[in-house]
Amino acid sequence: MNLLEMHQNPSVYLVLAALLLAIGLFGLIRRHTLVGMLISGELIFGAAMLNLMAVNRFFAPDPTTGQVFVLFIMGLSAAEVAIALSIVIAVYRNYQSIQTNELSQMKG
Amino acid sequence: MTPFPASEYVVLPIFILFLGATLAGALIAVFTKWIIRSVCGLALASVGLAGMFYFLNSPFLAVIHILIYIGAVCITIIFAIMLAEPDEPTDAPGQHSLSWTLGAAAAAGGVFLALALLGLKGDWPAPPKQVSDGSVENIGVALLTSQSLAFLTIALVLLVAILGAIAIARKGRHME
């Protein structure tokens, strides 16, 4: 692989996306607070977007479709952050804590 | 159009800079102890990802990514950090036990190896003839014609999300 043509090589982007997904997954398991898990989830969204864009750039006949798809994912992640953070605030109000190992009650 | 002489020696460091920003930001976001530094890592990773989008022939998505991720997502998370106290206590029992961290690393490493092997060894098709150049004009036309269902769906999802966020968080002014 020619190093100077690195930015034209789809493998670089695919491996980077896989690495981002792995880092996000690791953080999702390791973190013990809701906000930390949310940040790791955003990294996983970023990995999905990068993967889609790489495939869209190198292997798709119409590069418009993947960009619309990535715009859709960005909208979904913004909606997810809005909902998740309002839940975090509501949980903090009830428990005075957002540690995941203290959130052990359910009430219908 | 003939490229600028020796332009590849300019492009390569910029590409490596964005690549490094993505990786370093992601690692900071996951490994640091304080959540506020974690948000800064997420912002750094977002800058790197925007650069990646630029290199993937989509400057429009690069701008949108910075706008949404740094301008909206990171700021919202910082608001939540100021309203709650998300830092992990250092003396709590059972936190960061070594076996738990090792298990997480093993799971993440397995996923990474499988996906990286798939990306490197996979039988990817040859690049087809491209029917459009993926410009902003093409995106705009696609959003209003062939992809209009996605456009309407995301509008509906955002509306419902905003209403839901307000409904969940509204009864908070008076603490009992």
C-alpha cells in the first residue's frame, strides 16, 4: 500500500471505523455513569457514520444515497441525546445520583 | 486539472492529523476519569471525523457534523453535567475492577478484530461507474424527490424527541 495514497484507500477508513466501534463498546461496558455511557454511544454512532461514508465513497454507484443516510443517522443521534439527557436529569432528581449500580428500582 | 506540485506531501500530514485526532479523541473520551474531559475528547473525535468526511468527498457532511456534534451534542451534554453530578466516585466498591475492564477489552478487541478482518480481507466489489458526483445540489434534489421519506421520517422523529424530552424533564422546577 502506497503511503502517499493512504487517503484513497478504503481499508484505512474501514479499519478506523471498526476501531472506533471497539473503543465505544469498551467505554459502554466500562463506564459506570449514564452520561459516560451516552458519550460512548456517540462514538459508536460516529463509527457507523464513517463506515457508511467509506462504503458510499468507494463502492456505491450513487454517492448521494449514503450522504442522505448519514444525515439521517445524525438526526437520530441528536434525538437520542435529547431524550437520554432528559432521562438523566429525571433520574438524578429522583435518586440524587446517576451511578448505574444504584439505579436498581423500577416502579410502574 | 493538474494538481499542485508535491501536493501529496501536504495532503498526507493533514490526513494523518485528522486520523490521529479521531483516535486520540475517542481514547480520551473513554479512558479519562472526569466526564468533562470525556466530553472534550468527544469534541476532538468529532473534529477528526469531520476531516474524514472531507477526505471522503463530502465537505457538506463535514460542516454538518461539526455543527451538530460540537455545537449541539457536546453543549447539551455539558448542560447535563452541570445539572447532575456524573463523576464516578473514587472510593466506591466494585468500581473499575480489573476483571471487568479486561472482559470489556476482550469483547471490544474481538469485535475490532472481526470487523477489521472483514474490511481488509473481504471481497469488496470493484468501484462501479458513478452516476452522480454527490454534490450538495444532488443531496438537496434527492432529499425532496427519491429520499423524501427519510426526510419526513427524521422530521417526525425529531419532533417526537423534543416533545418527549420536554414531557420527561418538565416537572422539575419545584423539588419536593
